[in-house]
Amino acid sequence: MIGRINHIAIAVPDVDAAATQWRDGLGATCSAPQDLPEHGVRIVFVSQPNSKVELMEPLGENSPIAGFLERNPDGGMHHICYEVADIKAAADHLVRSGARVLGDGTPKTGAHGNPVLFLHPKDFCGTLIELEEVAG
């Protein structure tokens, strides 16, 4: 059901500083910062030939990653995003198998303009999973 890893997300306290570290220290190619108010984050994508890293900082006090950064002030891995061909079919299959879709179960539009859902970390060895529908 899952396809390739689309990105690995890292929560950071300052996305500009983190992008500078990745660009200057690792020689990475970084996107311009992008605000996603509907998700409560400001992001930068770091591109590699085989995937991406998403650097995320909270956008406002009610950001879903604010609590994560309170527990991990230096930042850390937040989630893994897998590509799926049909997000509704994937969600239906996962719910039937006992997994929990976070929120109301309705896909939201993600940073790439595609539908996304998140799965409860307790159902996947403590790892928050994002599914992104990608045509292909």
C-alpha cells in the first residue's frame, strides 16, 4: 500500500537557522520558507536525489508541534511521510486493520498541494506517520 518515502520531517525552533545549517554545513539545497497556517507550521524543504527533509517550526502558539518542541527544545524527528496512490483507500484499509487516523479522518491539503492524513504514533512503534496521495 505505501510507496516511497516522500519526506522525513524534523521539528526545529528556528527554520531559517536550521536551513542555514543544512545548506552551509551539508551543502544541501533548501527551498524558500513557506507558511502553512492551516497546519500551524512554517517549513523549508531540503532536497536530496532520493527524498526530502522537511524542516518545520511552529507558526503561532497553537501549532501542533509547539508541544513537541517544549519536550525537545533543540528539535528532533517529528514524522515520516509515505506516498500512497489513493489516500481514501489507504485510510479505509488502515482503519479496518485497527489503526487510528488523527483528526476527523478527512484529508487536508499538504505542502505539495496533495491530500494528506496523519496516523496515530502509538499504532506504529511510536512514530507519527503522514500519508500523502501522489499520482503516479
